[in-house]
Amino acid sequence: MFIQIAPKARVYVTDEDVDFIKQHSHGSFQSNDLTPEDADRAKVLADKAVFVRKKLDAGMQYALNRKIRMINEHKQFSKTHIPTDRMEKR
């Protein structure tokens, strides 16, 4: 699945990442509360700008980036799509 982080920027996340995002989308959480595998996953997702992070004295605090949106991977993006009314003017 793709997540759009900016108007023309998308990142790919796996199904396990989507489950992790849904599990932690309700609020902020700390890296100390996670297993080592989940802490690494949170770090990778923060590197992809899905989560935002704040450095604390005793670890990291993560929260879901509110500017992102999920994209259906079956949706086709085409740069060659031109509306028919523009074609008629040419």
C-alpha cells in the first residue's frame, strides 16, 4: 500500500506496517513501550515521514503524521491523461 506524504511524494508500506500504523494511530507512544522489533519499525516509518518523532531524555516519542493519507494501490496514476475538452481545442 502507498501512503501519500506530500502532493507528489508517496512511500510504500507493507501490510505489517499498515497494521502497526492502525494500532498506534490513536495518539503518541514512546519507544520504551515497544518491543525491539516494533521500535525498529517505528524508526523506519518515521524515516519515511509516516510518523513524526521527538527526542526525549529516555528515548523517542512517536506520533502519526496528520498530513498523510492512504492511497489505494490499484489506483492508476497517469501523466498522459488529458481531458477531452482540451483535445478538441487543439
